[in-house]
Amino acid sequence: MIRLLASRPALRRPPRPLVNLGCGRRRHPDWTNCDLVPDGPDVFPVDVSRLLPFEHASCDAVYAAHVLEHLAVADAERFVTEIHRLLRPGGIVRLVVPDLEGIARAYLASLDRAAADRSDASRWEHRWMTIELLDQLVRDASGGLMRRWWSCDPVPCRGFLTGRVGEEAASGIAAVAAARASAGEAPLDPRAIFQATTAEPRAAARFAASGERHRWMYDRVSLATLLEDVGFREVRPMDALTSRIAGFTAACLDTDSASRPRKPDSLYVEGVKP
């Protein structure tokens, strides 16, 4: 912590008191959008693995979607403590993460279906749920087994997985197909999805440091406990269309233009700084 404090960038007020950490493509001009590698002048460079560069009590709301799970569990409390520091009294934090409970329940349901009817469709759905549960925790190359699945033509149980993952799956499948066509590569045989070769150790180490892999997972109890432990109150699960942040739904950060959740497999939790 001493080293982190010594290396903290000079504190400043965010241009807008609504801060979107790890924004990626989820951004809005009413928010101060921040990401590790900005892809435009409207995004501020912020490394969420370090102490945050904004002044104490300078924000009305902080939003971070699919960021927390990329931090080691030992670093999660520091990150949430920093968010607490940024918020004014009455300020709201909204965290969005993969929903461990929802994924686990869907996995168990797929397991029961596959064991009961042993159809090809049920077995493919069970394979997908195993990937959804584990792949981003254990992969040693970008995209992991998910990318190999999306490289097939036809994509196995496509409707099921897009219903589970939403826009990310649809855009990922399209991007992989375009890259494959550009390179003149044939689609992957679905039977080869799980035949990926093991990454060379140095390449695997570089990938592990890239931040793509998930480092932990949360459910509605563990995420609420984390927020409450650092001082947030009125902590409660929400949904993609509901927030205590004024104007949040209109910003379409968790939904697309048709009000559909961007990532249906997500858990949404908000807390208030007393």
C-alpha cells in the first residue's frame, strides 16, 4: 500500500461526477469514461489495479461493469475502498460482474437435462455451460475455448449460448467469422473445440499478465458482503433496467438500444455511501 500511495498519479476532479471505470465500449458523454488503454479522446487512462487518480468525495456515482472479476480477490477490497473514497455522501456505486449463482444454476440444469435425455442438443448445452463456468478462469490464450467454439460453422447450440451471453456472443461470433474469412481459414470442426494445444509457458505467462483472465467470481451474497465491509449501505441486487443513479437507464450502459441486457449472465449490485 505504501508503494501504491507513492506512485499514485496527482489527484484531480473528474470532468463529470459520474465515473465509468473500465468502460471498454460501454460509454456515454455524460460520464467520465476511463479505461486502461483509451481508444479515443473521450476516455481517460486509468489503471484500476492501482489507486484511482480522482479526488476524495468528487463523484456522485461510480459504475464498473465486468471489471471486478479481473482483479485478484485480495485486491478487490482495495478497489471497492477506493470507489468509496471517491464518492460523496449519498453517492452510489454500481458493480456488474458475471453472476456465479446464475451460471452455477444454469450449469446444474444443463447437467440434469444432459443426463436425462442424452440428446446431442442437451450435451452441447452442457458443454457450453461448462465453458461458461470455467473457461475465463483457466484459459491460457486470448479467447480461450469460447473463441474456438465461436470459430465453428455452424456454431453449436448458437441460440442457447447467445441467450446466455447476449451481445458479446453475437459480436464475437461475427468477428471470428470475419477474421477467419480474411485469413482464408476453414471453420473449426465442433469435435475439435476441446483439442486446443497447451500454450508455450512463456506465452502463457504473458497472457496471464494481460488482465483478460478472470481472477474471481461473485454471487449476490459475496458481492454485497464486499461492499458492506468497506462501508456501503443499502446494498441490494438490481437488474439491467433498474438503478438508483439518476438517468442511468437512458445512458444504455447495461442495455442496448432496444433495452435488452448487453450481458444477460450478469449480476448487478448497487450500494450507497452513508
